[in-house]
Amino acid sequence: MHRRVDIEMQELRRDLLHMASLAETSIGKAVRALVVRDSRLAEEVFRTEDEINKLELAIDDRCLRILALHAPEASDLRFITMALKTNSDLERIGDQAVNIAERAIELLKEPPLKPLIDIPRMAELVQRMLKDALDAFVHGDAVIARDVCRRDDQVDELDDQLFRELMTYMMQDSRAITRAMSLILISRHLERVADHATNIAEEVIYMVQGKNIKHHAAPEPPD
Amino acid sequence: MHRRVDIEMQELRRDLLHMASLAETSIGKAVRALVVRDSRLAEEVFRTEDEINKLELAIDDRCLRILALHAPEASDLRFITMALKTNSDLERIGDQAVNIAERAIELLKEPPLKPLIDIPRMAELVQRMLKDALDAFVHGDAVIARDVCRRDDQVDELDDQLFRELMTYMMQDSRAITRAMSLILISRHLERVADHATNIAEEVIYMVQGKNIKHHAAPEPPD
């Protein structure tokens, strides 16, 4: 027989995985709307956003209830404080999906600027980071979590590369400016999703190893 | 005589206010570096970032300790769950200050593109939102918190206005593109700080009124 608190913790894990899967799907759909030039996919993102927002409130309430009724200890307590933060990260990933969907709808009004290769690639990387961060979270797996943190650099590099390429388009042809700007902002939104996934992974490492790796590699001031 | 938990809660409030004040000062310095064209101010932002990162860890630890040792109830419990989220928001505001400082250093290598009026104005609005969100938080004042949420729209409008203006600069003169892009990204960073302040204010309203205003005005899908 299971204790009531164990059942509640199990339900919390399930809700967070569901929330992560909604967020991941939204990012995928928002980028796919752009690639296959289908605004209906972007509109699905707006609907999922509602669902994500409701689930965020339900998860916060569940965390509060477990804390209030069961006064959990040690690892459960740490898991719940992490769940509160992860929940916010997931909701903000949903916001980024909406931002991408809005930009996609704008971009679909004009002919494509260039073949889209980097953005779907970034989206794939970012979706996988998110999925792995949540897997690491529910299984308490610091090895996967560390791998997620490492992959954040790949996304940053792709974002920088795309930024430079699109700046060149802008300088060569002023008619490209609006579309290139939208693509730059989409790339930034994806880079932010990777940051959220990295935040989740850092929390996992903290939870598992009782050790905080956040801020151990503080950014160097540029020369 | 005060109970131990009351003293710990008081110290938690004090730490969060200190963290908010560091974040607010960082934003101010990063923007001032740009306005008075002094890169030393930008470098101060990098140093404060370290302090903010350390304080974030200390605040999380304090929250965990209070939860573990005192199993606080009702309003204290809600305050702590909120403190965990607010703490993350404040740390990410520190990150935005670093982003602005990095862009400022880049911009100082070139002559100014235009007189800077909107960006310092946005920075002022955003710093005040942050200050008020934290005041609302420590005093449990939902009236101030609601006012912070309303002011987010003003910041969004300024950001949109500046975006359009800078896009015009880009289209008129390709030599303006790099600098205009940097200013657009700085404006976006400030807009994100306003979002974080709004998140904090929304949590305050939830805490005070036991009612969640988040997501009650979900974004409308664009036409």
C-alpha cells in the first residue's frame, strides 16, 4: 500500500511531464507552421497555450497542497521546490511558442526569404533538450541533466551563426530587413527555450547531487 | 519574543529586497553605460551579476531550510513558494542587465546612431515596476501589484514604437543596421525585465487574494 503523499508526488510528476509534452509540441508546431507555411498549425499553438496556463495553476496548487498537508521531508521537499520553478519555466516555454507562432503568421504573408534549414534544426535540438531535461527530472538522472546543459552551447552557436547570416541579408537588400528581423527574433525565442531547459537541468543536478552548478561558469565580461 | 520562524521569514524578506535592489541597480547601470558612453559602468554590471548569483543560491537554501525545519502554514507557506519563484525572476533580471551591458559595450565602439530618449525612459519605467513589485510583495499589497501589471502595457508600447522607428533607420541606411539591431535587442531585454516584474506582481495578487489573475487575459491570436 502506498502512502497518500507518494500518490500525490506521483501525480505531480505526471502533471509536469504532461505540461512538458504540451510545451514541446507547441514549439514543434510553431516552427512547423513556418516551415510548411500553414498558419493553422500556428493557431493550434494559441489553443494549447490556454491548456498550458491552466495546468500551470493546477500544478502550483498541487505543490502547495502537498506542502501544507504532508510537510514532506528531504528529497520530496527538494523535488517540490524544484517543481515550482520547473512549472514556471514550462509555462514560459509555452509563451515562447506563442511568440514564434505570431512571427510565423507574419512571415507567411510574404514570400520566403531563404530556405529554412537552421531554424528547424535549432527547434529539434531545443525540443530534445526539453524532453531530456524532464526525463532527467522525473528519474533524478544527473548524467542526462549535465548533457542537456552542454547542448545549450550548440544552440547558442546556431543562434549566433544565424544572426550573422541574417544581418548580411539585411545589409545586402533592404527589402529583406523585415523578414530577416522576424527570423532573428524566432531564433532568439528558440534560444530562450534552450535556456529554460538548461535551468530545469541545473535544478535536477542540484536536486540529485545537493550541489548547485548554476553560476559556476559565470559569463566573462567581453574585452 | 519572536518565534524562530518569524525571524527566518524576516530575513528572507530582507534578502529578497536586497536581491531586487541589486537587480534594479544593475539595469540602471547597464543603461547608463550606454547613455553616458562609459564602459566602466557596464563592467560594474558583470561584478554585480556574481553577487546576484550567490544571493540566489542563499535565498533558495533559506526557503528550503524554513520549509524543512518549521513546516510553515497558510500565509507563510504561500509566501515561501512565491519567494522561490520571485528569486528566479530576480536572477534572470540580473541576466538581462548583463545582456544590456554587453550590447552597450559593443555600441560604444561606434558613434551614436540617434539621441537616446526612449531607452532611458523605458529603463526608468521598468526599474520603478521592479521596485514597486517588490514593495507590493513584502507588504502584501495587491493594489500596488495591480498597478505594476497595468504598467507592463506602457513598456510594451514603448518597445513596439522603438522597434518600428529603428526598423525605419535600417531600411533608410544599411550602415545603421548593426547599431539599430543592438538597440532593438536592448529594448527587448528591458521589455523582458518588465515581464519578470509583472510575474512577481501577479504572484503577489495570488498570495494576497488567494486568487490567480495570471492567464485571465490570455493573448488573442492575431487576425
